[in-house]
Amino acid sequence: EDKVVQSPLSLVVHEGDTVTLNCSYEVTNFRSLLWYKQEKKAPTFLFMLTSSGIEKKSGRLSSILDKKELSSILNITATQTGDSAIYLCAVERAGANNLFFGTGTRLTVIP
Amino acid sequence: DAGVTQSPTHLIKTRGQQVTLRCSPISGHKSVSWYQQVLGQGPQFIFQYYEKEERGRGNFPDRFSARQFPNYSSELNVNALLLGDSALYLCASSLAIREKLFFGSGTQLSVL
């Protein structure tokens, strides 16, 4: 059965800290791994990763995929209160038309 | 440009009732997907429609149905509501199947 596991489930940090969120997966016919940020209701797209070892970067956020270890990490440096959200990891399978999501990591950044 | 719009934003129903949720995709997007997100869980795939045809279905009972209209908007129907149907229902649109998803803000359904 397909599985996407995120850790930790929740995290509380102070502004300025660096955080690393983890996502591991077990799916057949893996195609890509995606990260979304869900602040209130609508998940917003962050990254899509298809190739192992290539880092995607956007400002203070970066992510990398390890296809050998079937995992990905999302790094956030110099965290701000606006980074407080649920971060969702999702996997797309080749030939499938849907995303399979993990339960998410709830990040809280306190001033 | 308007994003994905969903209506209503909140809805309260009682067990056994039926509900219809609506979604308007981003202009130019031809695919609409529906996801259910129960509190504390990640979104779970329900349906995908492309060019008015069902292109994917998740593991949900037949009480759940959907359709897509010629203008690419979509409706999700749930019959014989159960308490466990209480969730945030998210609609996402994309240019085509297997393209990047853009999510709406969802409809929060409470079944009492």
C-alpha cells in the first residue's frame, strides 16, 4: 500500500531558527514529490522534485530528493512568523492522475 | 486573475442529508480535482475530471459523485451524509491532467 510519512508531526521554533522537515515515501511507479504550504485553507505549491540530488531553492526555502533513501527534506532558514503553517508532502505516481499526501508537519514560529 | 473559487465556504448539514459543493477553476484550466481533508490529516483524493470526463477516482463510496460542466466548473455531490463526512473539501484546477495543481480555499462541511 502506498505510504507517505512526514516527521515531525509538529514543531515549535523561535524566529531566526533553521528547520528541517522530513518526508519519506513508499509508492509504486514514483514520478515526483511535491511540497505544499497550507496556511489557512488552500495549499500553495512550493516545490516539485523529480531527480535525486538536485536541490530546489526559493528564497529561504530549499528542498532535495533522495530517491535511494525514498525521502525528501524541506529546509527553512531564518524562520519568520509568516512561515507558520502546515507543510504537506505529496507523491505523484506515473500513470496516476492524483497526488498522495502525507499528514503534514505543523510548524509554529514564535517571535 | 481569479484563483480557484469554491462555494459555499462553510456548510452545516445533518446526517442523511445531501450536499452539493461547487468549484470554478482558474480561467484556461480544463482539469478539476476534488480532495477531502479531515482534521489533522493530509488531503485525500476523491475525483479528477478533465474535459468533462472522469479521469480518476479515489477510494470513496458511491455516495460521492461529481461532474464537470462545459465551462469546466465542477460540482461534488455527497448523498446520505455521515458524521465522518465532516471535513474540508478542496478543489484544485490544472491546465491538464498531471499538471501543477492550484487549490481553492475549500468548503468546510460539518455534519451533525
